[in-house]
Amino acid sequence: MNFCLWITGLPGSGKSTILKELAPLLEAAGIFPVVLNLDQLRRIVTPEPAYSQQERDIVYRALAVMAQLLVTEGRRHVIIDATANRRAYRDLARQLITDFAEIYIHCPLETCQAREAARRGQPVEKDLYQRAAAGMLAGAMPGVSAAYEAPENPELRVPSDRLSPRQAAERIMAYLRSRWPEAAG
């Protein structure tokens, strides 16, 4: 049995930071997932991204299918690290993958904006919220010029504005142990 977690939330909510804290906890439990990071995938699939709705539809469908293939054919655990501003993207993965869980990293927009503005040396561009608000960003920005459809019934909701990244990772690990005890050591 292999599972797929989709870690979703607004840009700047802490998804990637929490994953960095989660990695050693997973390793200690003998879990070595494939992490599909949309920002890394986008550089290959759309090297000059327009961030259009059509482009997002294609990229997120590809991400869901890649995860499904890794889980079913590759027999691997998968973690998707991607905003996925539309529920339909995450719902597609839920339809394709039997052992699927949506992990919602909830964080107020203002906190996300402050975190994103303070980014240093990460694969995601800095000042995206500021540039989107000024109309200087190609395409739409989730939380500013594109709606972010928060999960209605996520398997786990993690308030990243009230928990440290380590505490958030521990909460995700506790969820894994309760849902898939045979996989989570």
C-alpha cells in the first residue's frame, strides 16, 4: 500500500518549509517518498510560464497523473507540494489515487504575503504578491488575482500561523501513523 499526500495552501503558507521538517521524520519511520514540487516541475514543463488558467490546467493534470503512476506503477509513496488553487486539481488526484490525503496548510493571506516577501534563496520568486497587486505579474496569482479554493474537507488542516514548521510536520506524521500505521512505522 502506497499513499499520496497533496500538501496545498496559499503561496507563502509554509508548504515547502514544513516538508523540510517532515523529511527526517519520514526517514526515521522508513518512509522515502517521491516529492513532486510544482515549482521544479514548472521549470521543465513550462520554462517560460504564463501562469494562465489553461497552463495551470495542463500542469496540474500532469502532476496528478504523475503521482498516480508513481503510486500505482512505481509502488512509491508520493507527496505533492503545490498550491493547486482549484479544488478540481486536487479532486482529480483523489479520483486517480485510492490512498490519497489532502493536507491543507492554512495561513491568513497577510501572513503568507509577509513570508513570501521575506524569501531568500528559494526556488520560488520573491515579491510575487506585491508584483501581482501592482499588475506586474504574468498571469493570475492565487490569493490576489486568482481565487484559491480552500479544501472543503481535507483529511488534515494544519494552521501554519499557529504552529512552528516542526510542530506542523509532527502533526502530519501523527496523521500518517493514524491513517496508514503499516506505512508509518
